Amino acid sequence: MPRRFSVCAAALLAAVAGMAAAAPPPERAAELRRLVRHDCGSCHGLRLRGGLGPALTPQALAGKPVELLVATVLEGRAGTPMPPWKPFLSEEEARWIVEGLRSGGFLER
């Protein structure tokens, strides 16, 4: 039984590690950073602390499921000004953006 548990635990850890979004190539990463700063910032505030849209700070996003945030980026929010970004972003890029927002990677330092 302990061996079966360790094999299952190793498989689970590998699956969770694979869920993190791979960084896009440097040129695309720079484009995505500009998109977050300018396009997202135009509604969520230039410092992402809120405006027309809610704050996108790590504190504001804490506890929200990553999958929900990725779906919101890709599909938008009906009945709100939040547009779907699916025509411009892959799911992997949306996940990378969400992970960057959750870690504070897009906040000015």
C-alpha cells in the first residue's frame, strides 16, 4: 500500500506541476505585458487596483480559482464591459497572464 500511495502522489505532483503555464517566447511575453498594462489597465486601472473593472492585484484575486480567471479572460463577462480575449490569446497565454497577476508580476515596482 505505501508503494502504491507514493506512485499516486508522484503522479499527482507531476500533474500539478504541469498545470503551470509555460512562459511565452520573450517577444510575445513583452506583447502580453503591454496588453495587460494598456488594454487591461484601461478598465482595471493603470496600476491594476481597480477602476471600471475590479482590481487585479494578488490580494483581489486570492482565493479565486485559476480556471475561473482564465475562463473570464478568454470568454469575457456577459452583461459587463469585460470583453472576450479569446480571439487574441491562447488558453496558455491567458493562464500565464492570470498566474502573473496572481503573483504580482504585472504590478509596478
